[in-house]
Amino acid sequence: MFESFDALFLARFQFAFTIAFHIIFPAFTIGVASYLAVLEGLYLKTRNPVYQKLFRYWVKIFAVAFGMGVVSGIVMSYQFGTNWSVFSDKAGPVIGPLMGYEVLTAFFLEAGFLGVMLFGMNKVGEKLHFFATLMVAVGTAISAFWILSVNSWMQTPAGYAMNDVGQFVVTDWFEVVFNPSFPYRLAHMLLAAYLTVAFVVGAVGAWHLLKDKTNAAARKMFSMAMWMALIVAPLQVLVGDFHGLNTQEHQPTKVAAMEGHFHTESRAPLYLFGLPNQETAEVDYALKVPGLASIILKHDINAEVTGLDQFPKEDWPPVATVFWSFRIMVGVGFLMVLAGLWSGLQRLRGKLYDNSLLLRFSLFMGPMGFVAVIAGWIVTEVGRQPWVVYGLLRTADAASPIDRAGVAGSLIAFIVVYFLVFGAGTFYILRKMAGNPEQVHIPEHAKHQPTMAAERIYDEEA
Amino acid sequence: MDYALIWAILISVAVFAYVALDGFDLGIALLFPWFKKEEDRDVMMNTVAPVWDGNETWLVLGGGGLLAVFPLAYSVLLPALYMPVIAMLLGLIFRGVAFEYRFKTKRAKGIWDVSFITGSLIAAMSQGIMLGAMLQGIQVTERAYSGGWFDWLTPFTIFCGVAVVIGYMMLGATWLVMKTNGDLQRQSYRAGWYTTILLVACIAFVSLYLPYVDKFIAERWFTYPASVGLWVLPVLLVVMTIGLLRSLHKKQEGRPYLWGLGMFLLAYTGFSVSIFPYLVPRSITLWEAAAPDNSLKFLLVGAVFLLPMIFAYTGYTYWVFRGKVDTDSGYHD
């Protein structure tokens, strides 16, 4: 089935496939871990049982998603070597230690305290248990710190030199870690993770509210989620804008592809719709607003905006993919802002839980965070092409000497296994979400002091 | 300071930590076919459920660490071992998700049991095959693997795969002896006994076969008087084996697992001695593979502080979940 593709294409496809699947889980667990820490903290502070119910409800879902994140993550840490061995050899001295720090400061912390968080409620007492939950949440955020530093270095390399065998070597670790695009990318991704989860939580709340608008636990989660939407979604638009300006400074070809700007021009148009044509270097069927791109990118309608024509054609990214992924991401972002504002208005009128149209819209928005996350990563990763280390190492020169049959075989295996295994996991998660949060069972002894009984704090039903 | 050597030792420690910790939890899955009762299987899984992903994190450290400090070895070994590596990763997926999925369903519980067993078998087998492939040697030209697609597949590497499967089963059985009671424990004693004997036979075969076919290894172990110090390893291995069998016979509970770990440590040391100073055997030494000193130093600074912390809180988790696991505690609410 893959006869017409070469080994390089298959290796790229395999990486794209496995990482696109993987990113869903960290994006989700970063957000849920923090949400769980907030819920448990609020419970300890207020003793309101609704927080305890919500904690126990979401921790079950977290456990399944975390398991999937771990196993799909192990794949990532080996795939650099199996399929991108030239890249590993050359860039290993720079990115390797950062990933080493990720394992040492984040993965062990998460995995070490996860056991206590999931199984130790009655073994360690509630303060220590809360500490474990906090450590898991902090671990997920630290993990994001390091891996986004690695990715950002590949986008905007800094603090390096080359040695005599063609490896990148580090001249300044601070410049490597805090390379130019890193702070923007980190902020953008963390907010994306929190927003994604806010909309998942909001959708689950909405689902149960549509069945029974007096459901107290559902009201609580819907309300919390909509606060997040109201505050964080506009913030994310702002951060995204800063990130875009930073990209324009350091990776002009990527921004040109995002905007569909083949030609350098003043009063550059903003394309609302169109089909970028790589061959003719034109946007077909374009629907555009003249001058608006100049305003957005340069804050001046007459400013000249650099187009792809300033760069050799072999350095262009695939324009259409970047152009469209960008529009999907931005579109979802504005829908999120809309949900936040709408819910704010309903809240002001004291009718947050009564508008079934808002509840249905929130249900629709449930998976949209994941759509935006994946679309956003396609923008930044495909937009970096044809480079794996921007401007320095071409993707085509970075792959392992593995022949086509080998990569095709592993790619098919990954596709089959991922759809089977993660499909089943998604099914179990959705089934958990369909369960009523008001009916979460809290065992008698959990309301008193710790006992020595090992208790898995979820799975009361099977 | 010889940072490359320090890191070679640290990576060895990480790999051994992985083998010692994930070994028993893979081993428990490998023993499933002999433990048919559903309650027994629940208990067996429950003995490792709070710690399994911490255990697998050592494998991530092994991979990430190798990339960080020996990027050349990483970028040669992984393409050379492409198929067993991919098989291992897929096996670990099937087995890792079973920890959660198995308790989410009544109807499909059997499916996730099979997924747990086969996934673990494939992962353990692949790890043994990689070990064997490294002992065979790996062909390199310039800075890339230049051997064939199926170099890793020989009767010897398959034998190593089976040996690792048996070794993990021994670790799993002795772990269960420590963590369980009653019939389940009695059956684990028996499993411990059989797997120990099989494992010793495998180690003995590999130890005699390799020097016979491989001049480098023969010289390493049988050069008088330089090798004499190494002979303490097989002697200790015999001591550990006797200790393990005796403690199983005397129905001790905690000791068998420790003796079992001792056996693994010795076999692992033997493996390291046989390939030293190569990271990619007979092609790339650890010094040739090492990243520039400033990369090694940068990560070492952190590792010196972080590894003891990791040992401390990992130890704490094991302490929290110490003691026996039975049908009443665990998955039922």
C-alpha cells in the first residue's frame, strides 16, 4: 500500500503519526493533573463534598489517559534513534541532555507520586496525598518545560557551534534552553493544555446538565470550566499573537506559509479563504481583506510584508498544509473566546445552567481543544520544513539508513496498534465520562482517618 | 575526570534499575498462564499496579540518557536493532494499558489478560534478543550501522531472548512470594524453583558458548593472570543460586527476591565485562561514542542531585505499598 512513497516520507509520516497521537495525552494530563490538584486543594480548604466527588470522578479518567501517555511516550524516546539516527548523532549533544533532564526532573516525579495519588488515599493521610497530587501536576508542567525547550531549539537554534565530526555542540546552555522562541511556545502550549481540559470538563458538565440541570457536581464543573474559558481563551489569543510575531522574526518562511504570502508586498492582504498553490506560487480562489495582514503583523497598513519569494524555493515549507492548519487553529481559538463570553453573559444574568443552546455548544466544543492542539503543532512542525533544525539541518539529511520495507512495516504496525489500543482507551474514558458525577461512591472509611487497607480510589463499578 | 566512563557506569545503573524493577513486573505477566484464577490474577496485578510506570521510567532514562551522553551509540544501536526495538515498544503498549483497561470492563477482561501476557512476552523476548545481538557484535561503517536487516535474528539471540523471559519469570515469582499469601504464594514458590533452575542452565550455556565462539570474549575471561579477578563472578553466581534455592526451600518470604536480584546483578556484570570498553560491540568504544565533555558535565551536575532524590521517593512509594496484597485489599472498593 506504500509502494509510491520513499523511505524518508514513510519515516516522516510515522513520526507525525506517533507524535500526533502522543501529544493528545500530555495535553490532556497536564490540564487534568492541575485540575485535580485544584479540586483536592479546594476540598481540603472548604470540606465541600462536591470537590471530593469531582476529584474521584476525574482521577479515574486521568489514570487511563496517563497510562496511554506513558506507553506512547516511551515510543518517542526511542524513535529519534530508530528513524532519525543522523539527527540523533548530530543534535544529541544539545537536545539529549535536555531530554535527560526531563526524565530526571519530571517523569520520575510524576510516576513516583502517581502510585500514591491513585492507590494511596487511605495509606498516607490526606495532606500527604494532596502533596502527591501536587507533585504529579508539577511533574507534568516540568515535563512540558523541557520538551518544549528541545522543540524550540530545533525551531530557533541558539548557543551552539559545530565540531569536527559535524555534531552540534553547546557553547552556552542558557542560550540553548532559553532559545528565542521557547518562552512563547511554552506559554502557548501550557495555556492550550489548560484550555483543552477546560472544554473537556465543560462538555462533560454540559452533558450531565442537559439530562438534569440540578446536578450539583455537573454545575460545579461546568461553572469552573466556563470561568477558565472566559479568562484563559482571550489570554491565549494574546499569547498566540506574541508567538506569531516572534515566529515572524525568527522563521519568516513559516509565517509567510501561514499567511499564504508568496509575494513580498506592502498593504499585504489577509486571506480568509483560498487554496495556496505551491507550483504557481499563487493563492487560488482567494477571499482576502487588503492590508489587514500588514496591520496584524506590522501594525501599519502600508508596511511591507516579506513573502516566500524572498527565499529559494527549496527552502519553502508545504504552504497549503500550514495555511489551512493555521486557519483551523485560529478558528477554534475564536470559538473558545465566544464560548467564554457567552457563558459570562449567561452568568451575569444568573442563568448559566439554563440555556440549553449554550450547553449544546459546550458539548460540541468538548473535543475542539485537541483539534486546535494538533492543528497548531502541524503549523509549527510542517512550517519548519524542509528543516529539522531550522536553517541548519535538512529533514532529508537526518533520517536513519533504514530501507522502505522496514519503515513501511513499522508504520503499519503503529497505525494498527494505536487505533486498536488507544481506541479502546478512548472508549473507556468516554464511558467514565458518561457516568454521573453525583453518584461517585465515597467509601465510609475515606471520610475518616487513614486506614492500612490498600484501596484503589476508583473502579467501584466495572 | 573521565566523564565518559562515569556516564557509562551511570547508564549501566539505570539499565540495571530497569531490569531489576520492570523485570519483576514483566515477570508477573509472564507467569499469568500458570495462574488461571481471576482473583489470583487481580492480586498479582495489584502487587505492581502502583509502581509499574515508575519502573518503566528507567527505560526512558536508558533511551534518553544514551541519546544525551552517547549519541553516536544511540544512533547506531537503534537502527541496528530496529525490529526488536519496535516490537518491544509495541509490546510495552499492549501490556501497559492492560493495567488500567483490565479493570474497566467485565466482558473484555480476558482480552486484556491476553494483551498483558503477549505484550510482556514480546517486550521481554525483544530485550533478550537485543542483548544477544550486542554480544554478537554490530557492524558499523563511518558513523552509521552497516549490517543487514536481520543480523539480530540468530539462534543465539533467540536463546538470549528465552533466557531473559525465564529470568524475568524468576524475578516475578520471587516478588509474588514476598507480596502474597496462601495458595498463590505456594504456587509462586514452585514457579520460583523451576525458573531458577532453568535460568542457571541458560546462564551456564551462554557463559560457556560465548568464549568458545568468540576470541575476544575468551581472552577477556581466560587470560592468566589478568582474568583471575573476574572468576569471582561465576563463583558468586553459584553462591547466589544456592542461596536462592535454599531460601525458597526454607519458605523464606523476602530473601528469595533479593537473591534473585543478586543473580541478575552478576549476570549483568558478566555481560558488561564481556563487551567493555565497547558500547557498540567491536565497533565503537564508550569514549568514541561520548558527547562532548560539556554535554556530559551539564547533565552530570543535575544527575548527582536528582538521582539520590529519585531513589528516595521511589523508595518511599515502595514503603507506602509494603506488605502483603490479598483479594480483599486492592481493586475492590
